[in-house]
Amino acid sequence: MIGLGLGRPIFLATGATDLRRGMNALYACILDQLGQEPLSGALFVFCNRRKDAVKVFCYDEGGVWLCAKRLESGTFRWPQAGARAVQLTAADLHLLLSGIDPTRTRLRHWWTPVETGPAAAAAPAPAAATNAAPP
């Protein structure tokens, strides 16, 4: 099963790709155009010219997965051709496939707990460390 949050690198092919291509042609595209190794276990994401369909190519323990998604209406927010590939996080890919423009989102500062336990007692605490949430 393909997991998006399992530490796999995710590469997004910028620009348009002919999604009539099958596994072998996308395999060659990954090698030639993206300069990556298709059997590395990374996810490779491609979009068509109309930006209403994507394909995800992934090698997983002895076989190749090729998954597709086509929108009934609307388009994906896809980067223009520039660099051949853009590396994404699993969260960015999830946003992109959910119809959210990752370039218009921002990461909020979250409260993180202060480490407690025996390891924390041995190390001196920083002077400014508090459990208060940032504004």
C-alpha cells in the first residue's frame, strides 16, 4: 500500500505531462527528464495540460504503482515549468490533491511541550523556556 507519510521523497514534475503515457513511458520520463531513479521508492507526481488530472508513480516492494485522479470540475494548482521537479512534503501533496494551493498557506507556530523526565532533569533548562503558547 502506498503511504504518503512514510518518509518517502515526493517529486512533482513541473509543467504538463501527457497522461496517456503508461508505466513504461513514465518510467522513462522519470529517468530522462527528472533525472531520478524510478525504483527508489519515491513518489513521482505528474499533471496534464488542463491541470484536471494527475498520476502518481511509485515503486513498492517488487512492483510499480500507477494511481490516477481526475477532477470532475476545477483544476489543481500546479507549478509552471521551470525546474524539472519540485520536492514536496507529504503535507504539501495532501493539500495539493485536496484542492488547496500550498503556496498560499503558511505554517503556524504551534506550542511544543517542554521535555520532562530523567533526561530533562539532567540537562539545565534554557532561561527563556516556558510552557506558554506563543502569541
